[in-house]
Amino acid sequence: MMGTTRALVFFCVLGLLGISQARAQAVEAEHFAHMVGGWELVQVKHADGSVMGFWGIPLVEVEVGNIRRLWFEALPEGEWAVWGFEPVAMSEKAALLAGAGADPDSLDFLFYREFLAPDDALNQDIDGGVDGLVTKGFIDGDPLTEQTAALTDPEPVVDLLADSGYPVAPGMTELLVDGTAGADVNMNQATKQLLNCLRSAHPDCEECVCTIVEGPMSPGPWTVLETELDGGVLRCEYSRVETHIFWQYGKYPEDCVVCDAGSPDHPLEYEISVEFTEYWYDMDNCPDEPFF
């Protein structure tokens, strides 16, 4: 009978082990991530191919106390719900998406984008307690919501709040707050239209949106190192190199400079080193592959 104390996941990005042009024939896009408003919006698909929403990763500096992750949930009739949460809750939130039918490959792509995130080493293990529905850029129920939305230009105020560690999302002010004063909406109309365009994977959604596309991933074989620990526990350490291909198009949102790189015919290629450790009771040998 197999048993496990717990499965510990250590996906380690050990650097881009060479970026180069790859492939000689066109490949089909599988995953999308969009740079918008100082954030990267990673598309998450259902197993049936429909878009469940976008997972927001900040590309700008964030503080403990800020909204540091966002989930834009696609609703029927082109509507959206926005949720804020802490980096420490990422596994929990991803598990909820998996339980709701998210495509496993889509979730893998999401975590790869997380591992490449610029804030991946900045206070990720600290729980700032920010969690909940986001309305007009603030956690639902915040008394500053309507006051800030009523300002002609709310961005300077929100930026000051962000710098002080207030629960707002730096870089997303214009997308969520502008033009919502007195309106029974959680974001402005332009943002809703942009999200619906990105949802359709249209290449010309906005003047300054850079879209990163990933094609099929090629995994190398697992290498297994097993160690017998005290108490009858077997430690199984797995590692492999995965080759990813990608291309991008559009313009960088911060300066509207063209971000085109690679193409479906000639995608770029990079390698990621992945490590995964499992601990088992009552097993004499490690399985050939890890149990995710």
C-alpha cells in the first residue's frame, strides 16, 4: 500500500538555457498571456476549450498589503468578476480552477508564467491578508471605493495608496477605476471590451497590448534520485528539462514599442529546468515519474 506524507512541489527556473529560433513549419498556438496595464494576464482555458478567465501577475512593483494577484473571471454575456488574492494562495486558487474543469496544460502554462514573474522572490511567503471581490479597483466594501471613483483623475491617489501598502492593484488604476463614479459596475466599459477581445484571442484588441503565445512543450526524460530517510520514509527527487517554444506580437503597453518576436513559423525556444520532490511511506523504490 502506497502512502505519502505530502507532495512538495519545487518548480525551479534555473535560467533561460538558450533562446533561439526553432522549428521550420508553422505550429498552432496553445496558450496566451497579455501584457496590459503593468500586469500580465495569463489566459486560463477550460478542458472544453472555452476561456475561464485571466490570471493577473504584476509586472510593476507591489508591496505587502497591495492586491498582488488578480483573477478576472469570465461570466456569461460578456460580463466579468474580478478577484484579488495573495501569492501564498496561488496553489489553493489553482486547485479551485482545476476542480472547476481547467485544462491541466493551461494551468501548467500559468505556473510557468508565475515562475518567470519579476516579483517571484519578493515577500511571496508573507500573507498580507488581501482577498476578495474587487470593485472599481478596491476590495469590495472598502469605504474609499466611491470617493476615489468620483475623482476626475484617480490614478495619483491610488498610486499613493499603493505605495503605502494599501489593498489596491498598482498599474491597474485606469483599467478598473476610471469612469466608474456612481455606476453599478466593477470596472470601466473599455476594460470590459478589452477583456472580451482578449477572450476571443483577436490579434488587434488594443493599441498597446503585447501578447505572448506558447506552442507545444517538449519534456525531457525524468531523472530520479532516491534517498531513504529515517522512519521508513523514501524521498524521491525528480528533475527534467522542458523545451518551450513561443512568439509574441503587438506593442509593449508601457511605451507602445513593437514587441514582435518570433512567429508560428519560426518560434523562439527556451528551456526550463524543473524539479519535483515527493516523500513516500511503505515504498521500496521511487516511481519512474512524479505524481502531480
